[in-house]
Amino acid sequence: MTVAPHLDAVELALRPFATRHDDVLTPRLGGFLNAHPQLEINLQSFAGLIDFQRDTGVDAALRIGQGTWPGLVSEHVFDEWVAPVASPELVARFGGLPTVDELSQWPLLGDPDRGDLRNAWFARFGGQPPERYVAYFDDSEALHRGAAAGVGLALGKLTRARLLLESGQLVQLSPARLRTDYAHYLVYPPRSADHAGLQTFRAWLVDHSSEYATRQPQMDAPAKTRKMAEPVRGKRK
């Protein structure tokens, strides 16, 4: 594509169906671009991992994984955490917030991790997972939307479900959260290391991720018998 000569363009590759970085990134790009009017961010969606040797016009990508991509620089941006989430309507239907032990009585939505994170969460914080799924989703975005629609309770990926939580469409039922072994990364080839626009974007992204991390509720102590804390909810707009 042709870029106006006064602009420093950053070509950024996304895997929207795998990572939902558009939910995390896009609503906040306006503030970044207002502060840096000389920059242009071009977001490109790819179904698979971008091949930087073939697609030489792409400067960087946002990926989710364990941070090990040979030949690329990987900069940690966001951790990913899981915690039980549900719609406000489902919470009201079940008479308010549950204890951890009561979660087994709620309808559970299946997730792309096929129960591994669910079992790990209950092993860490107590209680028993529901015996069956009422519905199964093979995509995290669909899982979160199903939970927001009141279909059931989900073990939500908090970073990817951020907009639903902040808007009040989902309620985080407990600050007891479990960090996954994968995270969100900004990755780029060595040729992009001297890209001034990319490095400006990188600094903003790192600062933004640090601010986001400090605002996240957390509880590391077991919560086997206590009543869950007040739900973590965003303000409705």
C-alpha cells in the first residue's frame, strides 16, 4: 500500500480469531495516534502465523504463545489469566454470587483448552468442577460471547474478555485467577529493530500493559469455603 510521505507507517499483523487483539488494542489506538500524529498503524489480519521472510512489508505481529519463535524478537506484552465469569443475568438467576463449592451447580460452558485450565483452577482454589458442559465452544471469542449471553458460566480468559468485563456484559465471579502458561507478545524480525515508528509503538504498548496489569484484581490464597468476593464488573455505558 502507498503511505503519505509525511507518515511513518507501522505494518502490524494480527491473528484475530486466535488472539482477539483487536478487542485489546483497537479501542485504545486513538489515544496513541493522537499523541503521535506522524505515525500510521496498518493492521492486517492473517489466518496463520506471518512469515516475515516472505511478507517483508510487515514490520511486527501480535501473537499468543510461550514466547519462543526462532529468529524473531519476542517482547512480552500481557499475561493471560483465567477465572470464572458469567453474565449479570445468570448471577441474578442463581440468586447471587456462589461459593466455590456451589460452582458445580452452575451450567458450564466448554472451552478450547478442553478442561485442562478448568481442572487446574479448581485444583488451586477448591471446589469441584461441574460434571458436564451444557454447551461447547471451540473458540475463546465464541465462549466469552456465549457466557455474556447468559448461556452458562465460563472459565474466561481475562485479557481477551477485557471489553466484555469493562462494559459489564460479563462479571468476574472471583478475584481468584490462574495464570496460563501462554501470554501475549509483540514479535518482530531483527530488520524491524531500528524502525523508529515500531519502537514508539512498542514503548506505548509496554506502558499500557503495565498499567493494565496493576488494575487487575487477584487472589492467590485458596478459597475453598469462603464466600466469593464482590464481583469484578465494569461500568455499563
